[in-house]
Amino acid sequence: LGDAHLQTIIAMSNLSEILRSRGKNSEAAPLHEESLTLSRQFLGNEHPDTLSSIHNMGGLQFALGDYHSSEACYR
């Protein structure tokens, strides 16, 4: 479907969350960063899927011990 397709972005974000839930945070991080970048680019910062992705990024950063970045996502 291509990088700009909503289903592709959602699938990437979901895969990242699956990796995170299995304790594979370092594998999840680059995939989630890419999906969040695409979501912001193609859906905008206020789209519900982008906001959900930002929330998930906060959880991932917290799990990685990056508390400052995690807090920024949650704010």
C-alpha cells in the first residue's frame, strides 16, 4: 500500500507495540520512530492515530529509561 497509506502506518505502530510488549524495546524503537514520523507527515499532529502513536512513544521511551523524552510525549 506504500508508506503514506494509513494501514501501513497503523501496522508499523502495532508491530512496534507487539515488540515492546515482548520486551524487545530496542527493536521496537526505530520502527516506532518511523511510524510516528510518517503519521505526523501524512496525518498531521492532531490526528487521533498520531496522538495515539505519541502516547505509545512515551511508553516506549519510559521503558528504555529515557524519562525526559517520555515526559515530553505525555505532555
